[in-house]
Amino acid sequence: MTRFAAVLPLMLLIAAQSSPAAEVRFAVTDADGFAAGVGAPVRVTVEVRLTALVDGVAIGGRPKRGYGGFSYRAAPCQEREITLFADPAGGEPRRAWLDYSGVFAGGKGPAGVTILEHVTNPDYPSPLQQYPGCNCVMPAFPADREVPLAPGKTLVLNNRLWIHPGRADAVKLADVWLAYAKALKVTLTD
């Protein structure tokens, strides 16, 4: 069973029950910049809610590879640059993000997508993974392990996409990260 419902213009809630064992909900809980005009950065916040409906459900990444979690798979582009950034463990604050930029077909110059995990995500920050051969990048939660899901207890993962013109700029990305880390948390409930 898959249900689609528009929450607000340019916002979306997708609930999918692919088996009787688990329900996955994806919600775009914040989207700004769409009306700001061509060339303006856009931010999209996505909330993923994972709820087991029966005992014995777990999520897991690809063993010994860490593949898993919220991913961005891009169309091939020219002059591709993949940037993975994480402050050293123990730092406060501990910033982390990844960026995929390049010159995409039909574009008038470079553009990119930055993925930020919210600091409240379990095990923040997740290992940052890149798979250049298939144009894919991700914060890999739960990495290469299994995480059991207890029935009726929801695991919530929040990520933000920052879609930008031009190349990634470390100073700007630090500001974007800080704004998201301090953002008011909005949670959709049934």
C-alpha cells in the first residue's frame, strides 16, 4: 500500500507499507527558496520515520561496505566534485556534510546538492560515503550494522538538502549547517 498526500504546495508526505512488517514515512517538512527565483539556493528538509509493525524487523546497511541510509544519486555531470566533510570526533560543535557538484546537462554552469544530517539523528554523524562510479553519495546510517526496530517505536531520521548554484563553499556550508543544527524541529504525527 502506498499513499501520497500533498501537505502544502511543494511539500509532500509519502507513506509506504511495503510489507505487513514495517511502515516507512518520508515527509518534506520544510521547503523554501522555490519561489525565490532561478539561481537561488533551495533547502528541502526530509523526515524519515521507520516503524516496525511486528517483532523481528531491523534495518541495515550493506555489510562491510556501509552502504545504507539517505542517498543522493545524481545524473552524470561534467567537472564533478564530491566533498565529504566532518569535524574530528570530540569537537563541539561537530559539523558534517557532503556535497555533490558539477556541470549538469542543460545547465549554464556548476550547481550542486549538499546533504546535511540533523544533529539529533542517532549516531550523528553517520559515516559519509561516496560511490563515484554510480554518481551516489550518502550519510550511511546505519552503516554496516543492523538496527532492530521495536514494534510501535518509531526511528526518526532528519536530513536537509541544500541545492545551490555554483560550487560548494566551505564557509557558506558551515553557515548552512549551523542554521540547520539550530532549526526548530517539526514532527508530523498521525
